[in-house]
Amino acid sequence: MTQASRPTPLAPGSGPGRRGVVGGLFGLTAAALAAPVLTACGGGPKADPKTVTFGSNGADAAPKSAYAAVTKAFTRDSGLKVATNTVDHDTFQKSITSYLQGTPDDVFTWFAGYRMQYFAKKGLATPLDDVWEKLGDGFSDATRQLSRGEDGKYYFVPLYNYPWAVFYRKSLFAERGYEVPATWEEFIALAKRMRGDGLDPVASGYGGGDSWSVLGAFDYLNLRANGYDFHMALMRGETSWTDQRTTRVLDLWRELTPHYQKSGGGRSWQDAAQSLLDKKTGMAVIGLFLGQQVTDEKIRADLDFFAFPEIDPAHGQDAVEAPTDGFMLSRRPKNEDGAKKFLTYLGGAAAEEAYMKADPSNLAVNERASTASYNPLQRKSAELIARAKHISQFADRDSDPGFISTVVLPGLTEWLGHPDDGAATLKKIESQRSRFFTA
């Protein structure tokens, strides 16, 4: 996400550049055809047994430097060279389907969960069960779940993730005597108290290309009220959007909307985040990438977060939104043996430690990786994810991005402008579901 640590903005060229994506991710759009094409590095029919080709979307300074450090270490340890083909994030995602159908690089960067499963199901990736046998037990059950295709085989090797939570300034809470809420009732009560104190309780910025930012609240409301299984069924088009459980999500959300910072539709997520840093708002439902806004280390030390509050005790706080990035193996790699050695290295603790030293905005996924260099927010984030029973990605990663960008987001942002009972909004979204999901 110009660091790779935020969810994917849902319009090309808008919002943070590193996660730009168009609605038709799984098919080329006119914009994609007009963009520079993602092609394989040294794409010819003959393989060099001493070289592994690597397609990377890490074009920004920090991830590019981090990948360079990782590939250098792999070459030193293995004797194999890595030919890296770096393409900017937007072009990579717009061209990914045609790239994988052609002669792609051996290994390529991608995302866990639904997006990985889509290409695995299409036969555009090679199973990695033998790689996972070598990786050992350094990953949680939730991370393993995100790395498997629908057929139960592994297709993905994770590198890093980061959580979404409710962030706040510790000094503000101490000055005003606020206590961290654990339940929805306590959360709403705290918001009302902040409002009474003349403070905007919840930062809000979803203007222009930042409409994706509202999905963090929607996802958590659904996960807490209805549980992980229902949330995933809804994201994957298996459940009706007019289901009474989805109606309840909007009912709950309507309780919170009076406490949002006004005019969120005319504000960027960065401006909303800054209002939290400036103590003009009390809380923000946002990802760990919030820290990228901080230039004063005293303010960084004053930042904290709490898990999104419990709504239904049956589900508690057992699910965490933690988008996970990593790698896949193309369907016909030219150097399969070398590529699998590279992937085995990429999934190991040493590679993750090398990456995090150059790009500390994320968290290592391998539980054996050292966290000695982590700042307090990173350490707490790692603990939050480690405790999770379920890990969701983010709505546009767990669902068809076209459905989210052209149907769900316009519906939800329009509703946020005038949060009524939501029935008409959900009916409109449901009417389009069959266009994107087939039995």
C-alpha cells in the first residue's frame, strides 16, 4: 500500500499509490490495456538453472530496498541468482491476468486468501505443499488457512501482514479519563462522552479514491456481530446482502455514524489520520499504516490501539483484519527447483528479518522471526494477530474487487451520507451480486 501496508484503494491512481486496483482486477480494463504491460523478466523458452526470475510489485523505495536485501541474502546462501522484474503496483495488478496466462516469472508477489485462490482455481499457479513441508511449524493455523487454495493445497508463501484496530492517543485518554472499551455498549458510551467533551469521537476520511477506508468498520461490525463464517460467505457471494444479519450490521453502524467526524466524504484518510494525531478526534478505525503519518517520535510513542469491541459474546473478538502479502509460483516455472528453493527461503525467519529491517511498516508472519527491532506498536500488533482465531484480509481482498468497487462501496458511501434503515441500499447491492458470482 507508497509503503505496502494498507488495503487496496479501489480506483486507479487515487489514494495511496501502492495498493491501487481497478474494479475489473481479474480481467483487463481499457485502463489496463493503455498502461505499461507487465511482462516476464528475460522471457524466453530456455531456462537458466542458476537463475530464478522474480516478478515484484514492490516498486516503492522501502519494499524495493527490502526485496533487494532479501534476494542478495538468498544468492549468498544458495548460489542461485535472482533476476527481479519490478513493476509499479498499479500496473502489476492491472496486468496480472494476462501476465500469468503468458510466460510469467517463476515467482511473483501477490496476496493471500481469495485473490490467491482465484488464480489457483484457474490453474495459473503451482501447488506448494512440498515447500510447506520444509517451512515447518512457524505459522499460525489462521495464516496456514489463508495460504491454501479451495482444493486444500498450498499455493502461497506469506511474508508480512498488519492489523486493523481502533487507534488513539494515550495522553488524550489519560487527560480526559477515558477507558478503553471492550464491548460495543462501552464503545458507544465512550463516543457519546467524547462528543459531550467537544471532541469528534471517530476520525472519518473517505473522500475521492479513499472510499475503501469505510470497509474497515463494515468488516469489523460484520465479524463481531455475525462471525467469521458469515462474513466470508457474504464476501464470496454465497449469502444474500438482504439477509437480516447484514441488515443488523447497518443498524449497528447507524448507532456509530452520529459520532463520526463530519464531512468524511470530503476528506482523505491521511487528513482523518492527522486529526487523530493532532487530538482533534478521539479514535480511528484504521490499519497499522497510520504510523506512516508520524514524523515526531514522541507522538509515535503516544499512539496505541485496542481491538474492535465485542458485539456478540458468541464471536467475541476472535477475528482480526490483517491483510497478508507474500508469493506464489507460476503455473510452468522455467526453474521450478530453484524457484521452490527461493520460496522456501522467502518463508523462513531469516528472510523476514532481512525484509523488516529495510521496511519496518509491516509485521513478519513467521513466528520464528525475531521481533527485537519492533517498536511498541509493532509488538502489540503481532500479539493481536497471534491471538486471533480467524484472520480476514479486507473486503476487496476477500471478495471480487469489481463487486466491491462498483457496487458495494458506492452503496455504502451513499448510505453513510444519509444513514437510514439501509433496506434500499442492501437490496440494490443484492441485485448486482449475481453479475460477479456464479454458482
